[in-house]
Amino acid sequence: MAGENASRFTRLPVGWDTSNDDYEYVPLKLPKEVSRISASLRLAISAEFHGWELTRLRLYPDGSRRVLLRRRKTGRHIPEPTVR
């Protein structure tokens, strides 16, 4: 049962394709406690300094959000974005 819950939270929503070989993708889950303004500022900082762009966003009835970010693949290591 615990494995079912873990896979439910890590898989992407239907229709969110990440098969493009030119880009790397990172899914994020934003809890309902994160305000819209705070989320947009944090994502803008990730875009500005790490090259991420917003690909998909889904807002759920409980107020949480699922976000899919992408960036072109590079040979150097760039940390993945976090929203805390």
C-alpha cells in the first residue's frame, strides 16, 4: 500500500509528455500553503538563474499545484529547483 501512495505522488498527470531528448524536465508539487505570488517569485528565480521555463501547471481543488519545468540539456551541473 505504501508503494502505491509513493507512485501516485511521483507520476506525472496524464498528457504531460517528457520524452523530448533536447530538454530535461523536473516536476514540482507546490503545497496549498504556498501563495500564488510566492510560487511565481520562486519559479521566476529558478528561471532567471538556472534556465528553467514553465511548461505545465495544474491547479487542484485543494489549492495545491503541480508544475512541470524544463530546460535545454547542458554538459554542466545545475541544481534542480526547489520550492520551500
